Amino acid sequence: MTEDKALQEGRVRGHAANVLGALSLLIQDRVESAWQGELDLSPMAAAALVQIDNDPGSSIELIASHIGLTHSATVRLIDKLAERGLVEKDRARKDARAQSLTLSRAGKRVAQQLHALRNRVIDGLLGGLDQGQREGLEEAIRAILHRCVEPGREADVTCRVCDDRRCTPDICPIRVA
């Protein structure tokens, strides 16, 4: 391989990484802006609501591990969500210090809304692709996720705001059933 050809291939790989990075930020910025603007939710608040919705009765420790915050930061976040009437805290029976977290009716509505907003943003971005482009993109994304994300805790963090109605364990590339 000539030096020019090697340089060109390096640029192509670098360009693909660069545009993927730009796309990831575009998606993140638009989704977070929608959550903040329409629901007054930070990304971590949204993630906490989704986790509690997916696993009612979760502890603060479990939520913290799934959303990537410290225990104390998660306590403050849950307290704010409880003040807004979105999360209900119930002392666990075995350990009075532990709390079992569930969503209130309002919290369940907000969790549905945050999924709808995220889906609307991403569906809008994908809307201009034809079926073949969508399938090719999904195949590439699945390959990246399958190779890069360790099932278990890392998968839980990566999928912390996924809409489980759209991506079930039997078709998810990282949450292996």
C-alpha cells in the first residue's frame, strides 16, 4: 500500500468517527433540549424516572448505579423528583434506611412523555432515510454496541433511557435475553 493510499484510508476512518461523534451530540442535544423545554427535566432526572418506571420498587443504590451518579447526588435528585410529585418513596421493610422508589401517576405520565419526546426527535432524524439506509444504519449501530458495551451493568447504563416498548431484550444488541 502506498503512503498516499494509507493516508487517505486514515482520513476516511477519522472522518467516519468524526461524523458519528457529531451525530451523537446532535441527538443528545436535541433530546435533552426537548426534555428540558417541555418537561423541565435534566438528563439524569429523565434517566432516573425511566429506571424507576422499568423497575418499580428500586432502591436509590440501584438507580445510582444505572444512571451513573453518586449515591448522594442520586438522593438529591430523587428528593427533587419527589418534591415535584413524580416519585414516591417508601421505606423498605427489611432496612429502615433503604427506600423503595415508585412513580406516582404524574411520574408515569411524565415517563411516557419523555419517551415520546425522545422518539419524536430520533424518528425525525431518521425520517429522511429510505428503508435500505435505515437497515444499514441499524446493522452498523448494532455491531458497534455489541462489540463495545459489556452486557450487564454497562448495558443498563447505556440503555438508561431506552423505550423498552421499542427495543426488547430479544432484539437488543447488548441486553442479551
